Amino acid sequence: MLTTDRLLLRRWRDSDREPFAALNADPEVMRHFPATRSRGESDAMVDRLDAAIEADGFGLWAVERRDTAAFVGFVGLLRPSFDPVLDQQVEIGWRLARDAWGRGFATEAAREVVRFAFDASGADLPAIISFTAATNEPSRRVMRRLGMTHDPADDFEHPALPPGHELRPHVLYRLRRPS
């Protein structure tokens, strides 16, 4: 469990399933993803995310507000599995409900995850990466606030999306462990 002034990053609970399904069904939240997710797909994702935390000691943690205990989304670390180069690295990622946008929650939680990744995880990570559709400026702003850098030579076409798909061009940002 990780905490910030306003947030708690924790293992998933059954009570997270309904608000997580609503988040994944919101077309505005999912506009930089190929599709929204059904309740069944969302529940299966919760199961996979929690199993990853159990197995690795880190993952995409459920995020709740400390003042209201409201579920707001997820932030955390994962290992990409769609690309042989990227799957050797650790990604930081986030997805928050629309009513949590514009409050600095993604950046606040992600900063704590960065601290965990470099100082507390024991994983001895030399760097973490983050990537998104090139059109996802809100996530790119969070990456820059974290001090991540973008090298256009690292950008790629997402292999799970067909050629010509508007979300296929992806940008990659990197944050190296402080020396």
C-alpha cells in the first residue's frame, strides 16, 4: 500500500468492480484506447491486475481518495507484454475516472509510484517507461510533470492496432533512476 497526502494506492477490492466498470465504459475516459470495456472485461481486468500485484509485489494499484474513500481509478507499474523489447522494461501507467480529472491526482499518485519504483521496490530498476497514443496530450503532460523525457526515435506503431488506425502511433517517454 502506498499513500500520498490525498490518495491511497492499494490492492483491489470487490467494491472497486462497479466504479471501475463505469470508468472503463465511459467513452471520454477511453477515447485514447481502441474501445470501451464491458463489465465482464472490466472484472477480468481487475482479476489480472490484482494477480500481478500478488505475483510481482507491484502492479496497477487501485486508487482511492483518502478524504472520501472514493475509488478514482488506477496508477502503478506493469510489464508490457506485446513487444519483445518493451517487455524487458517496466511501465508506469494510470487511468482515472472523469470526475477525478484536473485535480492533480494522476501526477500525485504517479510521483509516489516513481518513488516506490526507484527507492522502495527492491527491483533495482534502471529506468521506467510510459507510452500512450500520440494524441493523448493529458497523459503526455503527466509524463512531463514526472520529469520523463521523450525521444522521437523511441516512438512506435502499436502492434495491436491495424495500420492506419488513428491510435496506432504511440509516443514513449523514459525516466532514468536518479544517480
